[in-house]
Amino acid sequence: MARQEAKKDVVIVGLGWTGSIMGIELAQEGLEIVALERGRDQHTVPEFKYPNQIDELKYGVRFKNMQHPAQQTVTVRRNLDETALPYRNMGSFLPANGVGGAGTHWNGHTWRPQEVEFHLRSYIRDRWGEQIIPEDMTIADYPVSYAELEPFFTQFDKVAGISGYAGNLNGQIREGGNPFEAPRSEDYPMPPHPATYDSAKFGEAARALGYHPFTMPAGIASTAYTNPYGMQMGPCNFCGFCERYGCYQYSKASPQTAILDALKRYPNFSYRTHAEVLRVEKSADGKTATGVTYFDEATQEEVFQPADIVIMSSYQLNNVHLMLVSGIGQPYDPATGEGVTGKNYAYQITGGTTLFFKDEIFNPFVGHGANATVIDDFGMNQNDFGALGFIGGSYLFSGTFNGQPIRSMPLPTGTAAWGAAWKEGIGEWYGHSMTIATHGSVMSYRTHSLDLDPTYTDRHGRPLMRMTYDWNDNELNMEAYLTGQIEKFVDFLKPDAVARGHKLPGAHYDVRPYQSTHNTGGHIMSETPDTGVVNKFSQVWGMHNVFACGAGNFVQNTQYNPTGLVGALAYHTAHAIRTQYLSNPRPLV
Amino acid sequence: MTDLPGYPSRRSFLKASAAGVAIAGVAGTAQAEATPQAPPLEAYEPAYFTPEEWQFILAATARLIPSEGNGPGAIETRVPVFIDLQLADDYGRADDWYMMGPHDPTAGADRGWQTPLNPAQLYRQAIPAFNAWCEAQYGKAFAVLDTAQQDAALTALQKGDADLGDELKIFFATLLANTKEGYFADPMYGGNHGMQAWVYIGFPGARAAYREWPTRHNIKYPLGPVSIKGERA
Ligand SMILES: Cc1cc2nc3c(=O)[nH]c(=O)nc-3n(C[C@H](O)[C@H](O)[C@H](O)COP(=O)(O)OP(=O)(O)OC[C@H]3O[C@@H](n4cnc5c(N)ncnc54)[C@H](O)[C@@H]3O)c2cc1C
Ligand code: SF4
């Protein structure tokens, strides 16, 4: 018999970015809240303190800040005919584990999708006609518009503390910002960061080539800052141990620096760590949830936590897995296209060209996770899909995040991987290169999806989730086009040597190299209950007291890193619960 | 100094001890801290490897990152010690990984780690298998081949021409990755001795504070590395 805890008004599953946002917003309503986090508790001190965190082997290579596959993982197949195999050690994506979630060890690139990305299908239909959409591409409009979300983007920018320069302030285009972005009601809370040498060279080349360079919007403090919750941050020192690491000096936007200490002051909020939620429990009629059951690591037993409202904020992959094992939404069947839970899984397409300059010094270790000059001239709203033969967009950027030598050792094409020539190569080229990278959208496809694996189980005996994903021609064609655009920079900058690392036509998904932790879809938002899992308020269709946060809501992925939209959607959801749901709990659509 | 039988990198031991003498001569300077006392490699007692495996690791890493030319080699930086300690630890046991079956070691490399073996077991089985291949090819175990033969044997292993079977096919990639990790990781893990690899490429290690540096373009950063424990080089 499972132990039972006292009932709460709200149970939050996972205390990362979205769990923390929901926690503090709902705590302000006086609700009794408990958050359940499967990992350890984490603070700037002691968990992220200097110098212990400055350890590439432990955190960058052995992933000690992250989810361990022994604890939870997925299986992966590239098509419906392949047998899915477990993602046994970390590679392509790095889900989090522990208080703060991936918000502790993310890079901090903080974007708002373009307006057209919210109504992509209608945009294409109106401009080119739906016949340019490939038959198996299952893209749709989001049931929420940019204009509706704008205040919530602004709220997230202020809480996280984003450094940048608005390119479109209430419709006015400003030199030095991103001229292609959607209009912002306010400028960023902090000014942009200075450019490192690589980033400055890229900016100069971009200007000379007629593009519109700007500084990457960064969840990295550029000045001293106090956010709306009273949380204080200090300016980043470009320590170069940012992505994959907790920030040792209160500069990177994270639940720790932006929310948690303020949240912990609410007496009506509490949280339990080493508490892994195993399933959401449903009422007899299946129309509401009664709470969640979790595994208490300390007592090694299952515990039932009853609650009136369940917030699923355990990251996209875990949310979809919990829905599948809890029977939330009809499971999606990629063979027939029927069902909703697990539908429209998508990812991000990335690549890079490295330019080597024998006599120039880049000091690659001087960087932060969002250090870059960017151009959006090849973004979604700039591309003529009809003429280019693909649907999508990408930003191009250059700027070092780190110079950690185990992982960050680019060498010119043709350099030996070992032996005397390799050793010669690292001596000659370390610190003498810059990389121009792509970061592109990935559309949704009928077969790209998540369901339960028929063979493999986790340590609790639950089926692992199975991911079906591969690269499609649409995205590979876009990457080929972008690779060609980067050649203009190569011609302009005239490096001594080059290395091109882009996915080539016909490439298949390789789970080994890190690509991004931008897993999206699976519990997508929709206008109607038959096409998605949640409505525009991230409220589960047919289970009105369950709300699902995170990139699982994305109908298709955007060309940007997800967390700007993830944060805005969480604030949008919190606002709907506060202003519409609490007074009269019901389906909001 | 005792020689390891047939072990080719005597030269690098000499080189390393010569450097040790030179540094001893400037004891008291910052540089002296860079090369803390450590038992010579041949006196090291492996935590995981058997004597046969240890011979192989010394010889193989010495070819993957040789001592000749500019910069330190795997031997001077004590990469073999690093690998030994990693395999004796949670990494060797794959404690963090999902290792439940069924396993399909025939799967393509792009499906990730699919052998049923953990890294420690992989080394244990692959070393004798590869030595047997070297015996068949050259009549000798890997450690006692000459360096040209060793390079050829490693190339064959890398390309899959030296076929050790599906469960072991990930061995070369693992050995190479672990060798580079040992070369560049913080010295507290046993390799990158004296932070020599960091000094060689110009990586400042755990300094991690560069507030004035983003705008200093094309100017060499002047300070040498520090380690997590506070050593300087
Ligand atoms: C290395 C890296 C770099 C990134 N860089 C960027 C970037 O530059 N820009 C960007 O926009 N995004 C980036 N991301 C993605 C970003 O971190 C995520 O979008 C964001 O953290 C998602 O918020 P979330 O609340 O959905 O999940 P998380 O913040 O990951 O929080 C989920 C929490 O739930 C917990 N949990 C999971 N399952 C359970 C369970 N069953 N029971 C209890 N608790 C559970 C987890 O332990 C975790 O703490 C990056 C991610 C990584 C890993
Ligand atoms: S680079 Fe800046 S924000 Fe990132 S971890 Fe270092 S100090 Fe923190």
C-alpha cells in the first residue's frame, strides 16, 4: 500500500524552469503547494561553487549535473521499421536532474519566435498555397498568437534577467538590434554583452555582406540586476564554464538566481527532493486527476500525493512519458496518424563551419553560454519557401561559449585524429579559430513521434518511451542552403584553413554527438481536442485540473532555442489559472 | 630506472625525468608546484589493470599521443594512470548508464553504446583480443611491436580491419576518447600531469574569471593555468 501524504491544492511535478515559475505565481494566490523533484537539491553554494564546478571531465564529459540514463531514458529509432534501441549514455540531448532543472546548466540563448511561426500553416497557405507543404509534414497553427503572449514574454525576460538590445520596439526598428524580430513592448532589462573577437569579426563580415548583425539575447547578466521577485544577479565574468555547468557567481539566469529563494519564503510552498513522480492518478470518471504517485528515494516506497491541481513541469520528454504511462490523452499512432499523446515530436537542426587563422588569437576560454553575434537574415520570415524548396529558417551566429579542450578542439579538415600529427595540430590550432554556426527550425512529420517501447523498461518497471525521429529532406535542404551562405563569410574572412561540420543530404539521426536539448512536441497545443493534448492555456483536454508546461506544447519547433517560448507559455498558463480557473475550475476552452 | 620489456617509450621516461631535474633546479618558483611528486609510471600499481593490460595501455596511449615533437605525450602527462583510475571508478562500471538488455551490438555506430559490456569489461576483453590479432599479424603482442607496427595496428583497429567482433568494435573510439580525456582533464584525475597539456595549448584551466578580456581582441592571454586544487603552471 502506498503511503499517502496530506492533500495539497497544487502538486508540481519537477522543479526546473517551469515548475519554479508556476510555483511562485501560484504561491502568490495563497494556495498550498508542494513541488516534487526527482533529483537532488541544488544551490549556487555549495553545489555550483568555485572551483569545484570548473571541472570539464566531471560535468562536461561525464554529465554529473544531468539526468542519468540508468535512472530514466528513452529508446530511439529512425523510422517505423527500425527496432528502437536505448539511449544508454548521454549524447545528442542532455535532460536535467535536480532542483533548477536544465535551467541551471543551459546556455541562456533567450528568444521569442517570430510572429509567423505561431500561424505557420496559414502563413504558408496565404503566401504560397498549401501544396508546397510536403504530404507527411504535420505542421499547424499554434492556438495562441504572438500578440497574446507578448506580455508574458516580457515578464519572463524581466524575471530571468535578459541582456540584449531590442531591434523592434513597439514596431519601431532600431539599428543594432534584430530588425526581423516581433515587436517588443519594452527593451531588454539589461544591455547587451560586449563582443569577443570571433563574434566581432563575424559582425564586421556580416555588415560588409549587407546583413543585420546584433548581439545574442542572453540569459546572462551584463550588469548588476534585481528582478521583479527581488532576486539579485551580478555581471558575468565570461568564465567559460557555462553550458553544462551551474553558474558559480549568480550571473546566469536560472531558477536558483531568479526565483527559488523568493519562492522558498512563501510558507504555503514546500518541495521534496529525490521524489520521482511515477504517474498521474485519475479520478474514477477519468475527467480529472486526483494527484500523483511518486517514488520516495529515502524510504524506497511509493507515495500518493493528492492535490486539486496537477502541474506537469518535468521537461518535455518526461511529461510525455508520464502522460503515456498515466493514460492522459489517446496515444498517438504514427502508422495511422490517430491519437494525440506523443504526436509531432521535433528537434533542432544545427551545424557549423570553423575558420582557422594561423596568426590571430581568439582566447576561446573567454566566453559565456550565450556569447555571440547573430544574424536573422535567413530567418523564417525572410525565406521564400516556394523558391528555396524548403520550409524553415535559421539564425547564423559566431561566438565562443568555452575553450574546454576535451570537447572544444576544432581542427582543420584532414588533421589526424591521433598520433604525432594530431598533437602537432592541437598545438598549432587551439585558440586560432572561430566557428559560424546554424540553428534551424525542424517541422513536424507524421512519423516523428513518441510512444511506449514494447521491450525496454525503466528501474520501476515502466516501459521506456520510444522516440521515432530522423532528419528529413526539408531540413537537410535548408542546412545545405545555409552551409552555402556561410561560404560567403569564408570568402570574405579568408581563413588559412576550414572545417565544415554540417549534416549532409541523406544524413540520418546519430544519437552520439551533442546537438541540442531542444526536444519539442508530444503534448502539443491545439484548437480542438482531437488534434492535440492541451488547449491554448496548456490545460489538458478532457482533464481540466492538469496543466502541462514546457516545449511539449510546441506544435512544431521554431527556429530558436525553446526557453523564451517555454517561459512565456508558463506565465500565460499561470495567469489563466489565477484569473480564470481558480474562481471556477473548469475547462478554459 | 627499470625498463619495461619491449616497451618503446623509454625515451619519454628519460625526457620526463630530465624535465623533473630541470624543475627541481628552480624549486620554490611557481613552476615547481606544477609537477608535484608522483611515483614514476613504472612503479605505479594499477587499481584496475592487470600487468598485461597495463603494458598495453602504456604502449597504446604512447602512440595515440606520442612523446616526440612539440608538447607532452600521454606518458609524460600520465594518461595511463587516468584511464586506470576511471575504469576502477563509476565510469568503468557504467553506473550512470542504462545497461539493461536486450543488447544489439550489431547495431550501427550511430545508434550509440549498444554492447552489453561496460567500459571496464570492454578493456578487459578487447586488450587480449587485440593482442591476439597482433600476434597473428606480427607474431608479437602489441606492447612489444616497434612503433611503426604499433601505428599500423592501431590504424587497423580504428578502421575495423582488425575486427574484434561486434561487442568490442567500440573499443578504439573509447580508448582514444579516454586518452584525450586523460590528457586534458584536471590533474586531480591522475592525468594531465603538471597541467602540461594545458600549458602546451594555452588553456588557463580553472581560472574561470575573465571579466576584462572579452574586448581584448587578438591579444594573447598572459597567465598560465591553475588546477582545481590550486596548483599553478
Ligand atoms: C546543455 C543545455 C543547454 C541549453 N541551452 C539552451 C539555450 O541556450 N536556450 C534555450 O532556450 N534553451 C536551452 N536549453 C533548454 C532549456 O534548459 C529548457 O528549455 C528548459 O530548462 C526547460 O524547462 P522545463 O521546466 O520544461 O524543464 P527543466 O528546467 O529541465 O526542469 C524539469 C525538472 O523536472 C524534473 N523531473 C523530471 N522528471 C521528473 C519526475 N518524474 N518526477 C519529478 N521530477 C521530475 C527534472 O529533474 C528537472 O529538474 C538547454 C538545455 C541544456 C541541457
Ligand atoms: S560564463 Fe558567466 S553566466 Fe556563465 S557560468 Fe560563467 S560567470 Fe556564470
